[in-house]
Amino acid sequence: MIRILHIFPSSAIGGSELCALETINALNNTTRHKNYAVFPDYGPMQKKGENEFTKSIILHYDWWVASKPWSLLLKIKMVFGFFRSAQQLKKKI
């Protein structure tokens, strides 16, 4: 069985989140696999899709995409935060 990890940028109901949920719905209708969803916090999107996911995981991760320039130190801190979150996620799946 294939396991698919979907990492949502937020727990709000927005365009990218709805697009991801639509993709998950299509996958559920055509193939047999397990969908895991990761959200940075509890919210309406996590609730809306809970019947579509094999497991919904709440795991804080730093926002790493931005239009403003960030300092090198902040970028390094965020990369370490990403690896820390990835290790926590590995334990949960």
C-alpha cells in the first residue's frame, strides 16, 4: 500500500488547501492508498478533511517562504527547525 504525505501550508481554508483536498478526494476515488495530512495547527481545514485522511497530524513548522529578504542567521534557524519538524514527523508516521 502506498502512503502519501500531504503537508498543508496552513490550517485555514484557502486556495492551496482546497486544491490539495480536491486532489486527495480524487486519489481516494481512483486508487488505494493511505493519505496522511500534516497541519501547522488545528483549524477549519483540518476539520473539513478529517474523513479524507488516514491520519491527521498537527506539527508546528516554521513558515519558510516569504517575499521579504531574511537574514542568514534566521534562514539557518529555520532550516534547523525544518529538520527538527521532519524528525518529529518521522516518529508519528
